[in-house]
Amino acid sequence: MSIRFDGRVAIVTGAGGGLGREHALALAARGAKVVVNDLGGAVDGSGGSGSAAQKVVDEIVAAGGEAVADAHSVSDFAGAQALVQRAVDTYGTVDIVINNAGILRDKSFIKMDMPDFDTVVDVHLLGSAYVTKAAWPILTAKNYGRIIMTTSTTGLFGNFGQANYGAAKLGLVGLMNTLKIEGQKFDIRVNSICPVAATRMTEGLMPAQILEKLKPGLVTPAVMFLVSQDAPTGEIIEAGAGWYTRVQVYQGTGAILGDKTTPEDIAANWDKISDMSEARAYATGSEAFAGALKM
């Protein structure tokens, strides 16, 4: 089966380099018309220039594809709306949204200034929500959409010095979990990619010999699958160095302690409460709650 995107219009945020560039190039090579969005700022979000996005557009056009550059910031709703309007004005619609834009402002939590916390959340979490919200009416009206959230092992498992980044990245999984439900009747499928890749955001976090193996392009095949016609929905796929795996949240069977439970009862039954030997994943929060009631 060949995965193609002929006739589809895709928006890729943060596509001026790294992962976003690879996603944009791959979409265009497989037939999509691509809106290449990048503010063109530094890793910490400062500054800005449209040249990064235009360079990727030039690559796509030189290879025979179709693309247009956009330099709006996704961290405010007006910018996100303008980005989506750019796609509509140029190509008439939107089919695919890949939320990839991001910045880093790493510090241990005790040293972190709250504006740095806010700014990282604004770009990663709110930026993804804003672009998705701006595109949502178009996708629901046409009964088709494929959306990617970019999460991280920092959000899923934690990492020192990245409280702001981790909070935003796990928040994206929560956003996906609700949108997968609300989008079902419109054939809008929402998934998350958890990349492990050598980009300018990770170059200072890992040894050079490891970064050499983590080519950003090795994440892109998973993203192309997750935005394809036959994609699943509500999935988290971790990808890096040619390795791909599904990640899920599990709930244990727990312990029924009754309506007179005390803190001492929790302590006495901690082994049973924390036992994950028969844990399972649930498709929705209500399903998980119903499962708990049946135990």
C-alpha cells in the first residue's frame, strides 16, 4: 500500500528546520500542497524571520512540489487564524495539521522565571490548540481531518530542568484525548508523535555520538502514517533512530475499600492499589470510570 497525499492541503508548524522540515518535505514528495510555517526565531523563541520557512518552500518547489511560506506566530490565536487563512487563500482548504512548533527555556524549577514557563506553554500547548481550533471548522465541515500533536518523553516520563516543557507536552496528550472523541463523527483523526531526534532543540541535551543516530527524518515515516487516509486515532507513537513504539496510559484494577475509607486504609492496601499486573488502557475517561465502578 502506497501512502499518498495527492489533493490534500497540509499545514506544518515549526517547519523551517529539523523535524518540521522533514515532515513538510515528505508531505510534498507524496503529493500534498504544504503551508510551511515558521516564525524563524531562536531556540528560546526570541527574534523572527520568514527566511527559514521560505528556504524549505524553495526546496519543495525545486523538487517539483507545491508549497507556500508563512511566518505567523502560533502562540496567539490571531496568528494561528492567519496561518490557517493563508492555507485557505492559497489552496482553498486544509486537510492535515501537524503541530510541531516549539521552543526551549530550560532551568530547574527553583530557578525558572514564570514568564519562561508561560512562554513555553504558550508555544507548545496553546499554539497547537490555537492552530487546531482555527482549522477545526474547516475539517468538520468537510468531514475529514488528520491532526498531529508533538509530545515528548519529557512530558510522558519527565526530565530535569524542563518543568515548563514537560507540562506543555503532556498537556498535548490530554488535548488529543478529547479531540479524538469529538472528531470521530467527522472523520477527524488526532494522534501524537513522540520524537527522539537530533534537532537544534536537543543538540545540547545528548552526546554527539547519540545525536548522529537520531536523524529527524527517521521520525517522519510515523508522522506520515498518522496523517494518512487509514490512520488510527488517539495514538501516541514514539519514534527515534529507526525505532517505533506505541505508548499508552494504563490503569490498574485497584482496591475497593468502601465509603468509610481512612488514610490508614490507603496505607494498609497500598500494594493492591499500586498493583499494575492486570492494568489496562481505556479509550475514554468515562470508559475508565465505568470500568472502575465494575471492579
